[in-house]
Amino acid sequence: MADFSSSPADIEVDLREHWGSGGVFDVELPASQALSGWSIEIIFAGEIVDIWNARVASQSGDRYVLEPETYNNDIAAGAEVE
């Protein structure tokens, strides 16, 4: 398993839709090497109500930890989760 905890990973975040009280963000996690059991920590001042292709593992204030669903726990080298 790759360990990005001590080095930054290339994660792209794009706001696809915004409707005042919410929106849709696309977060891409490209894998240059195979990953298993990944997680992403983000700071978001809003509330995450619905999420696809990940789950909220924990939340404290505006700090969220996102983890994979069972179907995308493993990411092959060169693949990405969107």
C-alpha cells in the first residue's frame, strides 16, 4: 500500500455544480502506484450530506476523513477514483 501521509498526493477538486445551499464537487485521486485502503482528509466548512464513491469515516468540526466504499478500496496503478 502506498503511504502518502508524509508526502502530498495529487488530488484534484473541481466544483461541478453549485445551487446556493449545496453543490457537487468532483474529487479525483489518481494512483501512480497501487493503493489499498486509501483515505483523504479534507477541511470543508459545510456539511457533507450525500457522498458518492466514498464514505465519511469521521468528522470533527470542519475536518472530514473520507474512506473508500467496498467496491473501490483498491485502486490499480494508473487508475483513479472520481
